[in-house]
Amino acid sequence: MQFIALTSIGIENLLVDELTALGAEVSKQTVGSVRFEADSLLAQKICLSSRFATRIMMLIEEKEGVKDKDSLYQFARLQPWQEWFGPKQTFAVDFSGTNNDLKNTQFSGLVVKDAIVDYFADLFEQRPDVDKYNANVRVVARLNRQGVALYIDYSGPRLSERGYRQDQGKAPIKEHLAAALVKRSGWLENVQQPLFDPCCGSGTILIEAASMARNEAPGLFREGFAFERLPSFRIQKYKELKAELTAQITDPKLWLIGHDIDASVISKAQENAERADLGNVIKFKQSDATKLTSVAKLPGVVISNLPYGERLGSMAELVNLHRSLGVGFKKHFNHWKLALLGTDESLFKLLKLVKLKRYKFKNGPLDVVLNLYQLDDKQVELSKEDKPALNFEGSTAFANRLKKNKQNLKNWLKQNEVSCYRVYDADIPEYNVAVDVYDDSAVIFEYAAPKEIDDNTAQKRLQDVISLTAEQLKIAPENIAVKVRKKQKGEEQYTKVAKQNRTQVVEEFGAKFKVNLFDYLDTGLFLDHRLARRYIQQNAQGKRFLNLFAYTGSASVHAAVGGAKAITTVDMSKTYLKWAQENFALNDISNTRYRFEQADCLKWLEYAQGQYDLIFLDPPTFSNSKRMKDAFDVQRDHIKLLTWVKKILSPNGTLIFSNNKRGFSMDEVGLMGLGLKAENISDKTLSPDFKRNKQIHNSWLITHG
């Protein structure tokens, strides 16, 4: 019989070797699959024994030229389905692939289903039932350019799911990929040597390694293979096969060590190992990989799936981890082999190691690379420093400026009790970033690099910036958020990572605010507007206050702290309005005259009623509002905007108008035509930490003329 074994990209060669060693005759290898010939008993042995396959399917028939509904139906209708199941059993059809005529896989699956049902109706005058979720037999149909192939699912649920892993960490590695890493690392050539994973997560790599060293078939203790429901299945022969595989299990003396910084993940790893009956074989311990120490007297192999930005951590943590690992490996792991999995070659370069070999894989949807290294005296001599080396010696100029700026702000910060501030803003052109401090945390915002600076140089400078920010400001790397700008699909977009949902509370002039440094482009608090917010607090007593384009409502909170008798907070975003309400709750502020309205501010303004004594208006530079014929442009449309605001500004009221458009010019003639007068207070609303960038915002006090 002919079968096809599926696997992940990059593991095909290992699967070929494995199938051949088990006795199968391999006939074809393609991307993500291997075709082979075997009898039913050998196919069952492969299902029990394969570490690298994710699924085994038995070929029924394949035919070229099947391209439309009718030919698909006829092809499926003519197969001898009674050889694999009967009319009283349930079945399901999985269809993949499309073409010009068969555009919908669900429709194509129904065509195959109808053909099978009609076959049994004609032959037995009975129709088998379809069960999508728990079918006795699953038929798999694959459409490609040549035609269609029909299979019977022989193995059932994913072979990579061994059954021991009920709990896992944030970035799990598939079991069959973990086995591939162990194989590629070379550790199996001598399982007496130590095996160490410094970022072991839920322990998958070490559990797979132990199982491989013990020659333990991964499917031995699994129940419910799909082949057990086929007519050809013989229970006695299957029991003999399992007994034969059980007898082949060995018990070598193994030295397996797993460390992870997360105690809860270590606990999961221990539980997973116990479920795999390896609880006493692997030694797990909570430990920080950035502070590596020696784990064994004899050299061995390090295998690890290092954290990467698609799933967890921030860029600052990753840079710190890889730099520290490079130092730790050189200091404590001479003569060891390293097999490290990751996604970003620039992070691997931070190890300052010369790689021996490189393998490409897929971990789920992610492209990953396994780099192999051999540590020797020459590799270790590359750097004798205890602390990671910088990419550029010139980066010390950034460190010195950071230190100088913080020192210059020291007295002002203390006198004004300011704990959230900008400490650096592209002071040195080559280091084109802004650094904002939020208590014991920081945000590094990378501006778009000049065209003459290549991406590799900019990336290396950013790595130095991250390390030096942590060092100079004495901030833990895990508390540094990095906002990196990269070109994607032709446009400048911010790279997205999985949300961390990390928030903290900061204080400003007696008010508390929730900030989120990691999950959004902005943090929830615009630091450059702090003096405008203080003005609002100082002038809100007894006033009716309106906050337009309110964002997270920080100006509204200050108005409430200042004693405003009524507050209206308007923003289009439900998320930001909820955040604003949370800020009010943080400050124990509750008043029936404090209202939150979700609305397009331009639409709201056009029909607004009532009078307000103090208004804060900080519109976006551009906006696609439905109330404007074209997209809103603050330079072009600010007079129209102020026309609407004037109607609700009380006779003695004050409007604080602000925007962040560089080079903005107030239309003074248009303003006079409205009967309004303006005082430019941009300089007065810029704190010392923003004095260097006078274009960061423009502010005016506007009153009736």
C-alpha cells in the first residue's frame, strides 16, 4: 500500500531517514511530505514510532485531469469504499486545494461526500452518516494542478501531540520540531553527555530528548489511532507490535537540565515530564538565562528555543538576553556544542559567536532557524569581557548624553515631583531615538532612519541604545518598551507583537494615570502636554469643562482634581473612553455631572449644545472624519473647527487649542473674522525635558475678542 507522511518544512530529510530505518520504502519527497510504501503492520509501526511525522495517510487513488464538479464526483464515486468502512459507520471529508472550477473547498468536500453516500446507497441501499467531529473514518481529498488524490486518514489526531503536554508556556515548540532539534544538535551521538536548555519553557525539548535516548516509541501509550477502526485492523498483531516496541525501550543514565526564569512554567515542565514518566530523569530549576553559570563539569550540548518577539517579551529583553547569553556561554561553556533556535539573525549576531551550521524550519506559521555552534578556545577568546560588547564604540556618546541630560533635569524633576519625562530626543543625529522614562520603566521610540543609513547599521545602533539605556538609567530590560518603525508592504508601520497587557500607575501633579508602555504606539499619557494639563487643573475651579479628542481623559482628570463643576469627555474610541473612566476611578472621582461621550468629535461639535467655560481642543494633524468633505487637515481646516467651538465657548470662556503639526501657522485673519483672539503659549507649555524640540506641539489660549 502507498502512504504519505506529513511533516513541517525543514524536517523532510529527517523523516525520510526515519521511515527508511523503520523499513518503509520511500518513493517521493516533497515540501512538507514524504510518500512511502508499506504493509498495514509496518504502517501501524510507523504511526507508533515516528517522531518527525505529524500525520500518516493511506492513498486510495489519484487521477490526473480531475478539474471540475462532474469529474470529481465520478472519480470519487468509482472507488471501492466498502474496503475501508461500511454503511453503518460515520465518515467525514477533508478537502484542500482550489482551481478555476472548484473554487470552494467546502463545496468540493460536499461533492466527494455525495459520491460516497451514493456509492453506498446503490450497493447496500443504506447511506452512512456524516460526523464532522468524531467520524469513524476520515477521507482526505487533495486537489493540485495535476488532479486529485484521495486518502484515508490512517493515524488520526496529530502525531506530534504526544499526550504529555497539557500545560505549556507562552511560545510552545511543536513536539516533532523539538525532536528535529535534538537530532540536528548531535547530542544523540553520545547521550551520556550533559544536555542543557537555559530557556526550557514547558520542557518539550528535554522530554523529547529523553524519550529519543531511551528508544521509546512516542505513540506507545497513545489511544485511538484511526487505523484501529479500519476493516484490515487485527488486534492481536497490533498487541504483539506494541509488546515488541515496549521491549526495545532502554534505560541509559541521562544528564538533562532545564532552566527557565518563570517559576510557574518550570512547574508545568515538571508536570509534563512526570506525565511522560520522566519526572526523575530531568532536573528542572528556576534560573535567569541572562546570568548563566556552569551547570556541569563535563562539556555537553545546549539546545534551546530562544524567546523571539512574535510571541513574547520586548525587544529590550531579547537584546539583553542574547548579549548576556553570548557572555555566559564564553565564560562557562567552553568545549560545549550549542543548538539555538530563533527567528532574527540580528539577535543571533549579538552572541558574538561564529556558527558552524544553519538549518531552516517552520514552527507553526513562523520561519525559524537553528544555528549550531562549537565552542572552543578560539571562540571563547573572541571576548574576555564580563559584560556584553557594544556594536559601535561611538555608542558611548549616546550613553554620555543620556547621563548628562538626566543630570541636567535632576533638580527640576525633584522640585516638580515629575517621574515621567523625556530624557533624550535625537540629540545625536546618528542615534535617532526618543527615550521616555516612566518611574522605573522606559520607552524607546525609534524614528525613521535617514535614507543614507542602511537597515543593518540602524538595527545595531538601536541594540546599543537599548543596552545603554538599561545601564545608564538603571532600568531592568524587561521594563523597557521599544517601538520600532519598519517598512512593511510599502508603508511605514509599527511592528506588532502579541499584547502583554502590562499596565502601571504613574502620578502627575497630584493625579494618577494608568499607562501601558508595551501594547500601543502611545502609552496613554502625552508627556509633552503636562504643563497644559497643569494649567487646566489650576483654572478649572467651578468651571464647565469640555475635553475634545480626549484620548484617555488625562486633561479631564486634572479638571476634576481642580474642582470643575461639570466635565464632558468626548472621543471616538470605546477603548480610550473606558481607559478614561478607569483613570477617574483611580483618583476616586465620581460625579453625575462628569460625562463620557463616544462620538466623532467633528460631528459632535457641529451639533453641540450648551456652554463651556474651559475647553481643551487637541485635534489630530489628519483625520478621515465623515463630517469633512475631504480628510480633516488641521492646517487647512482649523478655522472651520474653531467656528464650531466658538458657539459653545461661554462669553468669558477660555479655549486651549493645541496640535502637533510641525510648522503649523495660525490663520490670524480668519480668527479675527470669528471674533476670537489668540495668545501663543507654546513656549510656556514646553517643559525643560522638551525644550530641545520646540516643534513638538503648538498651543494657544483663545478667547472671545
